[in-house]
Amino acid sequence: MALEPIAEIIRAGLDRSDFTDSLKFDCGEDGVISLADGKVSMEDSPAACTLTMSAENLDKLVRGKLNPMTAVMMGKIRVGGDPAVAMRLGKLLKG
């Protein structure tokens, strides 16, 4: 699955939020989407929090079709680093 369309959705969410943390979505072989300094990139860069999941689950997450807490409990999303950053992700995803 291509990550570029998902990155555009995240970019739009970042533009309308006050999310300032560094965060990385790691989708394994499909690639990564990194957020830092108010910018979205497709480069693998260090982040305070890394969310590891499939590209399909990331697509569902950003479209509001996957509940983040349920996904973590079911093992569909793994959280690495600072979990407080992951908790603030709602600011970014809400439109």
C-alpha cells in the first residue's frame, strides 16, 4: 500500500492542529511517515514516539475507522518510546 496518500491526510491534520511532538509511523516494508518540527516526511528519522503498524491499519487510523486504544490492546499497533506523545495523537487526527 502506498503511504503518500496517508501522508497527505496526516499533513492536512497537522496543518489544522497544534501537534508539535515528534512521531513516527513505522509500516515495515511499506515505509515510514515521520512528523517533526511541524512537518511530515517519508524519511526515517528519530522520534519521541514510534507507532508500528501495517499500512492498512494506518490508513484506517487516519480515516477514523480504527479506534487507537482498541488497536493497541489487540496488538494492531505497537507503541515505542514516549506513550504520552501517542496519547496526544488525537489532536492531529481530529478534523
